[in-house]
Amino acid sequence: MSTPTDFLLWVRGPGFDIALVIFLIGVIIRLLEVLVLGRKPDLAEARGTEMGPGLRTVFTRTLPESGSMKRSPFTVVGGYVWHIGFLICLFLFVPHIELINSTLGVKWPGLPSNLVDAVAAVTIVTLLAMLFSRLNHPVKRFLSGPEDYLTWLVTFLPMLTGYLAYHRMIDPYPLVLGLHILSVEVLMVVFPFTKLMHAFTFIFARWYNGAMAGRRGVQS
Amino acid sequence: MSGATLERGLNAFREQMNAPVAAFFSSCVNCGMCAEACLFYTETGDPKYTPINKLEPFRRVWEREYTIFGKIKSMLGLTKPVTDELLAEWEELIYDGCTLCGRCSMVCPVGNDVSYMIRRAREGFVAAGYAPDGIKNASRRAVTIGSPMGVKFPALQAQIKHVEADTGLEIPLDKAGADYMALLSSMEIINFPEYLEALARIFKQAGVSWTISSEAFEATNSGIQIGASDIARELVGRVVDAAEKLKVKYVISPECGHAYTAIRWEGPNLIGRPYNFKVIHILELLDELRASGRIKTEGTDDDRLTFHDPCQIVRKGGVLESPRNLLNMVTSEFVDMKDHREMNWCCGGGGGVSAIERAEELRLKVFKRKTSQLEELKVDKLVTACANCRLVMEEGLEEYKLEIPIVGLTEMIAEYLVEDKE
Amino acid sequence: MADEMMRFTQTLGESLRERGVSRRGFLKFCTATASMMALPPTMVPAIAAALEKARRPSVIWLSFQECTGCTESLTRSHSPTVENLIFDHISLDYHHTLQAAAGEAAEAAREAAMHENEGKYLVVVDGSIPLANPGFSTIAGVSNLQMLEETVKGAAAVVAVGTCAAFGGLPHANPNPTGAVSVSDIVKDKPVVNVSGCPPIPTVITGVLAHFLTFGELPELDHLGRPMTFYGQSIHDRCYRRPFYDKGLFAETFDDEGARKGWCLYRLGCKGPMTYNACATTRWNQGTSWPVESGHGCLGCSEPNFWDTGGFYNALSIPDSDITRNIGAVVAGGVVLGAAAGALNRSKRASAAAKHETVTIDDLDKTS
């Protein structure tokens, strides 16, 4: 890496290739590891159906049950704010849309960049608050281990470096842009090895939950 | 047989792995929201009762043996194995501290059915020898005597004679070709004989053709509670054999929570085939009779009262509407708890907990959740439809010095039957 | 030859007056130079005094693997400007395109200039130096490498003009068949200033020279050896279309509504965010316009490796990836491995089921 431009070109070229391959293959392996296990057919007489309730739970589980909302408001609200903010920054920022279009061939309209910037600021603050909560809430602190903090870090760094890059807070620009892209590649590489997989497996978890309950006539 | 060993336990964990379990473990992000739905956490403040935490031994087997990366991590010495010490430490979390109520499964944001996993994880604990003595003994009695509380047929026979004398009605025994075969839980036979009497009177009025089998009258399934499918299969098999021998159309599951789970949902999967009869919960049957006009009641209970939804019947069982349809028929001042129906809170004694002597202090402590619900409503009476809940709640209300009488729903319906005005 | 010797002893001031440049015109130039280099107005008299007395330094211009575009840019003008006059007043003792002499006479002139001005002459280089085979670029049979090393021995400083000399430029682009390298890859023991650009803006070059003439040293340089005055700001930070970038209004083709409204050209490949140069402020052709103003994205021509930076019409965020063409193969590979992992899981479960020993009430306790 003789110049920052060389660094940028590496992370945007071979670095991206490596990260994308590890990410894709890793995610697919993890998914098939789960799904191929299958489940035995249920011989008890069904009261309701599986598919409808299963699909319904995939969506309705997004809404917190009122008791949970009262007892864990911070986890619920904070969780939504940073997830939605993260997704807005990832999918509705025009330079990212260009990236996705070049990789997957799909495109959609973006948001004004200064609006995405505001969302990013809120997301970063919320992520810090979530870390604070994980360190201080008795249940979360009890449950959390190295993997929980690692996944927080690899999620936080792309937000932080993206913000720094957009505001050009580190000179020269190829360096800070390269750091941002590198931080995303780290996230991609770490992803399949950790609980970050929930981003894909939650669909199946919610479906199984709703299906098994629906079969018994309960909407979960 | 070889007795319980760690290896048998690990083997059982391996057998219990399937796509739902793997999806659930993959998705947990340690958000802790399941703890806030579990009365064992909310009433003790001890994070070890967080539902997903109760599954740690099962989770380790999943990670180390069912994921490629987990296998690599193990080779590098980065994961911890399941040991006897771990299982010994976790025993009280997964047995004393969990009733399989399923509330956690309703709130997990990524959709994990934690209660489903706990049921399967118990298979490993029991095969390794780590179940509390109370439920071990209940299982032994259930298999050898036929009832976890040691109730033998003669004891039931005595009850039957009492009821026949009091009501002047016959309780048909071993009647082949009857439409319905009724099961009873030991708890009902010993503590709440009003249930049997209510059945006799209601079925007489409604003209229901029914019977009880002298060979298999016990509804409670200790095998489900201890988590040993092999034992559960043995116990449920007795009921199935009797029902199919008598060629009944339906088996009635009584006012006992886990009995319904056992016969309605687990049974066919345990024996490996569908039944030659259907299963109906007594409340479902009563609701059908009500809807078709075969039960006539007069008058209502005018006390301000509420209903405790037994977890295995309502949330886990799917008998959602019947209780309230029936209550609407015979009460005038019914109010629901804020968290009601599928989201009601467990009494704290199901799933075997009430059989564990050493868990009594914990069980009474977490009962505070139920008393909070009741105090908020300021009711004069409590109705429920599970004999175990009923006993647990009677003990709990006494502990907290709340004078609220508890009534069984079936018993309550019988009380207002028209024909039985004496 | 004697004529040239006499010219050499003239000061810059004398030479300018001889050409009819008034004192006023001269001072105007000094003011403009001061302002362009972000020097305070109080420096103007100092600049004027220094330039007045400056001995016209000897400049040896070496052209290696280049297209002559840098020279063309610097010397092309339709009307004489003071910049060009300055250029004329440097003693340009060696320049392939501009000099009259050729062959051995030209080489002799170079060696004479080196000898007479030892330690004081400026070497200006355009074009890259091939290392793969010296035969790729030679002058009078001498390889570029050898000529560069010889010529800089007695130089006061080296100015690498154009991206080829500064960073390797076009010949250095993938796969770099000639093994092209930059001046600073070779020259390690003399001050080198990189005046990059493909080509550089004429006023940038004269500004650097004026600084050298005034202060006797090179101006403050950035991490890539470029004068901070001209390369210290990115195109992006000085671009007049920046408000559209911030608002997220982008042209998507060269003739759509956005293009006609003058919106940001990020999506059409503008490399402005990563490019450091003076185009957005100083602009080209005496301030007529510059690429973005004319509707085309910045190519990033003053940056290293700009030819390999992902394509002129690909946005900065687009990866230079081979994998995207083969995504199907990667996914297929994943499916194969995943199916294998799943099969392993199933077989592990099946063998556990086969090893199952029925749990009876006699097995509830451990026997040991």
C-alpha cells in the first residue's frame, strides 16, 4: 500500500471479492445447515393451518406485544431505531444504490443524502446507547459474551466510518473511504460465523413458531 | 438398561436437533426480552432464569456439533463442552424454574419458540440423570402404579360410588361403543371430586354417551413433565390402547393442563401414528353442547370474577374461545386480567414444578405475579380449568393471605344446570 | 551560442522590460501570483523584488514516456500571457519540442547547462521512466533511467510535471507492460515536487516556478509531494455542484433532466470526492470552464492510478470486482457445501437415534 489510493483500490477490488465470497458461501452454508435438518411430520390432528399463521407471524412478530413494550421499552425502541436507521443508510443512500446495482443489477430511488446523514447520526448515537444498555442491564449483561460485543463492534464501525467519510473528517479522502469499505468487508467476513445470521434465520424461526402454534389454533 | 449417563444425555440432545431448533439457536441475539415474559425472572430478578439461558447445555451441543464453524471453533479449543457439572448446575433452571408455559415463545422478537426447545432439551437432562427427585418419583409411580400421585383404580372406584350416591346417576365404566371416554387427572380425583360429579350431571342432561376406562383413566403424563418421550409414550399408550379397545369416538381431556398437551398434541407423535379416535378438551365439548343447546342453564354467578387461563390449554393448546363462551353463559360480572387469554401469566406450578419439593419456595415467590394480576382487578372469585393450577393457586393465595375462592369451570357450569335445581 | 550566453546573464526584470512588459503589468502578475498561492498582499513587494532580481535559472526539461500533452497545455495559448512570458524568461536550456537544436548539438547543450549551473539548475520531467527494458524509451541512445540519474546529480530540485512523471500515469496503468515508474521512485536525494494532472493546469506549473524563483525553495507539499496551494483541496469540496450532491440530486445519463439542470455527476462516474487539484477554482483555459462545468465527471487525473480506478463512468462506490460476473458460480459452490453440511447434520442425528437406549424408570438415576 504505497498510497491511500492504492489502499482504496485494494479494498474496493480484491478485498471486496474476498469478503463477498466468504459472506455468500458462509451464509448459504449456515442456512442449509439449519434447513436441511428438517422436522418430522406432525401426526396429531391439526386444528388450524401452518402456512398462513406461519407467514403471519413472520410479519406480526415485528410488532412488540404490549407487555414487552412496557417492560423493555428501551430494547424495543432502541432496537427499531438503529435497525431501521442502519437499513436506511445501507439501502437508501445513492452511492450504495450504485454499488448494489453494479453487483446485483437492481436499482431503486434513494433519499436525499443529507437526510440519510441525519439518520446516520441518530443511528450511531442509538448504537452507543444499545452498547451501554447491554453492559448495564442485568439480563443482557448476564447473557452477553465476547461474540455479542464483537458483533456490536463490526456493526458500529461501518456506521462510524461511513459518517466520517461522508463528512470527510479524515484526510485524504481515499483513506477514509477505504477504511469505510474495509469495515464493511470485516462485517461481511464476520457475519456468517456469528449471531448476525439472525438477519436471515429470523424468517425461519418466526415461521416455525407461527406454523407450530397455528397448527394448534393459536396465532403467535 | 445401563442407567443414566452423560453420554446418553448427549446422545439425546443430538437426537432432538431439528430445523426449528437450529433456526432458533441461530437467531438468538441475546436481547433478554424473553426474561421479561417469564415470571421466574420477573418475580426474582435473577437473570439466570432468562428462558434462553436455561437452554445453554442444549445450545452448546448445537454449536459444537451441528455447525461447521462451531466444529472448527471446538477444534481450536474455543468452545466449552457439556459436562456433568454443567447439567447439575442447570437442572434447577430447566425444571424448578420453568413450567413450559410458553410465554417466552410469544414475545421473542426473532420468533424463537423457547418453550419448544426446553421440552426437547429435557430429554437430554433426564437421560443423563439430572431431573429433580420429585418428578423422578412421580414418573416411577405413574409407570408402576398408573398415577403419578399413586392413585389406584380402587380409589377412583370409591369416588365413583360417592358421586353415584350423591347424584343418583350412573358413571359408566368400560362401556364399549360409547361416544366419549373421559380421562381424569390424579389431582382431580384426590382434590377436586366435584369435577367427576359435574361430568355426570352435565352428560346426563345433554344426553352424552360416555364412559371411563378402569385400565386407563389417568390423564396426567409424567413423562412429558420429566421430558422422557420413552416414558411419555408408555403412559399415553395405555390411554390409546384402552380407547381403541373400547372403540370410542372421542377421548375427553380433563381439567389438567399438561394432560391435554400429552394426549392431544404429543401422543400421536409418541406412538408414531394417528389415533383411531379424536381428542376433545372438556371445555371444547361443553362449548359444543352449549352452542347446540344441549346444555340448559339458569341463573348466573354475580360475583366479580376472572379467569386464569391454564397455559397448556389456552396458549399452548389452542382452546381459546370455549372458556369465555362458557363463562358468558353463567356469569354476569366477568372481567379479564390485563394480560389474559394467550398472554396470561402461568400459575408457576405446571410442567412438573408442583411435584418438586425443593422448588416450593421458588414457586410461592413467583406466585406474586398472579396475585398482582388479581389485586389489580379486585375480584371476589377466580375461575380456572386445570386442577394443578387450582391447587397451586390455592396454596399461593393462602401464602399471600388473599381470600379469593377458586372454582373449576366445569363445576361451575354444572352448578347452574336447569334440571338440577333441587 | 554567444547570444544565448548574453541572455543568460540578464535578470528577469531586465528581460521583461526588454519585452515591453510595464512595471504595472509586472506588479499585476506578482499580485495574482501571491493571491493564487494564498500569500498575503504584503508579500507582493517581496515577490516583485525577488523576481526583478532573479537570475533566469537554467531549466533542463527531460521528456520520457510522455504524450507531450503537458508541454502542449503549458505552451498553448492564443494570446501572450504573463505566464508565458515568465516561461520564455526561464532559460530553457533543453526541451525536445521547443528547442531548435537536435541530435548531438542538443545533448551538448544539456551537458553544458549542467556543468555551468552545477547545483543551481532545475530539472523538469514529464513522462514516466520504463524499467522493464531500457530500450522501451531512449534519447540519443541513452535510456531514460540513465539520463535522469545523470541529469539530477547537479540539480537544485526536480519538478515532475504531469501524472506520468509524478505517479507513472498512463504507461503505469494495468498491466504496465513497460515497467513504468515515477520520478520519485528513482530520485531519492533531491527535492522533488509532483505537479500532477493529465495535463496539469498551466497556472499551477508557473505558480510553482514563481514560488521557487521568489523563495529559492519548493512550496509546502502534501503527502504525495504535490504543492498544497494547488492540491490541498479536493474537487468535491470546491465544486459548485456540491449542493446537489448533498441533497441527493444526481444526473443519471448525460442528457437527462438532471444533466440539463446541472446536477451532481457522481452517478456518471465523477471522481471529484477523491481528487485533489485546482480545477474547480482556477479552472482551465484562463478560467473558461472545467470538466464538471461542461457536464462531464472528473476523471481524477491528478491522482495516482487514476486509469485503474474503476472506470471513468463507474461511480466511486462501485467495486472493481470480478466476482460479480461469477456470482452464480459462488452461490452454486455455497449450495454444494451447505448441502454437504446439512447432510452431515442429518447423519449425526440419525446415528444418535440409532444409538438411542430406551429411557425407563430404572434409568432415571446414574448408576455410579
